[in-house]
Amino acid sequence: MRGAILMFALGVWLLQQQAVLPDLRWVWLAAPLLLLAWLPRRVVWQRFTRTLLLSALAAACGFFYAAWMAQHRLSDELPAAWQGKDIEVTGVVAGMPKRHERGLSFAFDSEQVTTEGAHVPRRLLLSTYENAKDEPLQLHAGERWQITVRLKQPHGTSNPYNFDFEAWALENNLRATGYVHGKGDNRRIDPLVERPFYLIEHVRESVRERFRKALGDAPYAGVLTALAIGDQGSIPQAQWQVFTRTGVNHLMSISGLHITMLAGLAFSLVYALWRRSVRLALRLPARKAAAIAGLLVALAYALLSGFAVPAQRTVYMLATVAGALLLSRNIAPTQILAAALLVVLLLDPWAVLSAGFWLSFGAVALILYVTANRLGHARWGQESDSAAVGHPLASTLRGLMQYGRVQWAISIGLIPPLLALFQQVSVVSPLANAFAIPLVSFVVVPLTLLGALLPLDWPLWLAHHAMSACMAALEWLNTLPDAVWVQHAPPAWSIVAGMLGVIWMLLPRGFPARWLGLIAMLPMFLILPATPPPGALHLVIFDV
């Protein structure tokens, strides 16, 4: 099943590389693969052939599923005849409005079009522009408005290694962009539409406004807001540069680590209390009750964060674990990760276009690779010293060694994808993450959430002081010479070789010749890209 899910993901990725969507009638070509795969093995020759056919079938399913999703979403588009014309529409502000230089930008779910003959897609990306003559619109998430808009179809530049606005708009189902006409009949109809999604966005905006009032112009108010609700728009670019160069940018928003930490805390608390009641324990075992509580806390925090890919992956993994506990089943960690991968792609086939998708799942896969089914600190094929198992000092040392092993694995394992995607690697990342992960995850995040849940300002200021201490250390690391390794984009084959080298180098301790993995990684750094011969020119023309 894990192999089939990986092939399904490959099919989804292949579809996203196509310039033109395929005709869905070609899906019937996959039917013979299904028939051949389920024939008796003596007819299909060998088990290998059957596995190959099933893999091809899974890839075809992923390819055509992504194509069907794309065609379904593209069918809801703005007619060319209505571009740039005034359209009166009633709908709901679907997300937290974000401020830009001249006004607000926000997602808008259209419900009714009152302009005769006009058709408007379901979800729009709109902006407002303020001027001295008209009073600015005060828009908030979850409100129902009647507005006059001028729309156009999404359009962006097509430059490699640049932000693809059209792909981003398609992934977020934003099928038209435009602005609110200031002279139109714009008015609020309903202060709050009581539907689950809009209520969540309303709560997120309320938390953001509370943080702004409590923290004011504090330098790291944007970081705390990002850790509470996933809104990174208030983090200054200078701070992002420090986070990126020190390799801790994954911590400065709601990550899978933060969600897992809170879920684990809820699990431990409910488990400790539930088991003390005989009546409750007889109705539902404490571990099952704790699993439900941990999952609910994880889901609540993920929804508060905006439910980005790392949050989705974590919630689906925790849901699989909770389901296994409730059903009293044992599930391998890799099966849990594969199940999360499948659900993410079923809900969002465009996730494969995001670098965060690959880095998020890749980091978890590395953690499982170096921790699951390993023999502790013993050598390959040897048993661990059971005499030291119960000693507190030994347990602490093992925990620190495990933490260091995980940090080492992530730092080394993400080098190939980071070079492929960004052509740079933070050299100080292992040291920065060693203190930033526990400080942010176990101090800053809990205090920030406490300040979000309670009408108290002191938890937010304590979190801000802790973040200030963390930032001081990060800024010092950022000033070190050669804190970041920057180079050319490696050839594709060297990236593949580097990934294989990482897998070999991270084999269990005692496995022979692990140093060969380092040699396999060298081509990424040593092989220069092809250059034009003398007298020739390689010209790149940018789409503007």
C-alpha cells in the first residue's frame, strides 16, 4: 500500500508538469492494467510483474485524478466578456483581510450576482483602495456584503524559479481577481455568517486584533501572531532573512512540531486524569480517551493556523494514530505517513507544487528513518544494555542523543532538496535549531496560546521576551562568516545521487562503509552547470 501511495503521488506530480490537461477519456486505458494486475500470478509471470502493473495503475490514478480536479476547478471561470465591467455581487468575506499599501486584500465567496447576465466564480480575490474622498470600507472575516466589483481572470508571469501566481490562485480556488468599486452600492448585510469556516476565520481575525492591541509595535509581535494563527504577513523581511539564513524559518509559523507538542500535552493530561476515575475507565480506556482529546486539540490548533500543508500532514498522521488506538490496531509509522500523504493529495493535488510540501514530508520521513525500528544506542545487530534502561541519567542521556541524532539527520538529509529548490544551505542551522526548537516549542508557543485564549497580556509579553532572547542568539549566528552556503543549482542527477548518499550515510551505526554516502553527495557541490562554448550566448528572457 505504501508503494501504491507513492506512485499515486508521482502521478499527481507528473500531471502538474503538463502544459495542457489530458482528455479524461484516456483514463480507460488504465483498465487493462487493473485486469492484468489481478490475474493469477502464473498468468502474469511473476510477482514483480504484478507489482509493476499495480504501480503503473496507481500512478495513472494519481495522474487522472489530478487532471479531473483541475478541469473541475477550471470550469468555474470568469467569462472574458465580463472582464473590467461593474458587477454587483453579494457574498461573504472568506478570510482575514490583509492590509497592503493602499487598502485591503481579501478572499470573497460570491453567493448571488444581481447584475443581469453576469457570471462570477465562486471565490474571488479582491482588493480595496483608499482615498481621501471616500470613507474606507471596514471589512472583517465572516461578514456578508453587497459590493460592486470589477474583475479579471488570474494572470501572472511565467518565469522559472519565480512565484507562479496563476498556479497559486488555482490551488486556492481563486478564479478571478479584481477590486471593489468605491462608488458602488457597497454595504454590510450581515455582521457574521454562522458557518464553521467563517466562524474560524472570524476567531483568527479577533486573535490577530487582540495581539495588535496588546503588543503594539513590539518587534516580534508578528512572530507571535504567526505562531498563534499562522498569519506571517506582519513579520518584517529583515527578520525573515535571519530566520532563513539560520535555518529556523520552519519554527516561525505553526508547524507540525508545535501541533504534535500540544497534542502530546493534551494526551498526557487527559490520560493522567482519566485513569483516576474507575467509572470513566470502564466506559472508555484512558489511552483511547486521551487519543481523542489529543486529536481534537491538534485539529483545533491546525484550524486556527489556517490549515496549511504542514498542519494538514500532522493532523492526518495524528488521526491515523488515534484511529489505530481506538481500533486497537498496530500501524507502522511509515504507513501513518503514507496515509497522511494520500489524504493531503486527495484534498489538494496542487500541494506538490509547494516546496513546503516536499520539505515537510521529507523531514518527517527522515525522522522515521533514523528513529523507527532502530536498536537504540547499540551497534548494528547487538542488543542494548538493559541494566541502564531505568536509570534517570541514562534515560536523559539517551533522550539527548536521540534529539541530536534527529537534528543531524534533518540537517544532512535536507541538503539535496534545499540545494535543488533554493541553491543555499544554512551552515549554522544545526546549532540554531538545537536551542531554537525547545525554546520556541516549549516556551514561546505555550505562552502565546495562553495569551490568545485568556484575556491576559502578561503571557504575551513573557513570550515576547523569550523570543527576544532567541532572536539575539540567531542574529549572532547570522553574523558569522560563511553562515550560509550559496552555490549554483546542481544537475538533477547529482540531486538524486545526493539523496541516495544521504540514505546510505544515515544507516544504523555499525553498518559498514557509511562514508560512501558522503562521496555520493559530492557531485552536488563539485559539478558545475554547463556553460555556453566560446562565442555562444545563453539568453534568458523574463516574462513581464
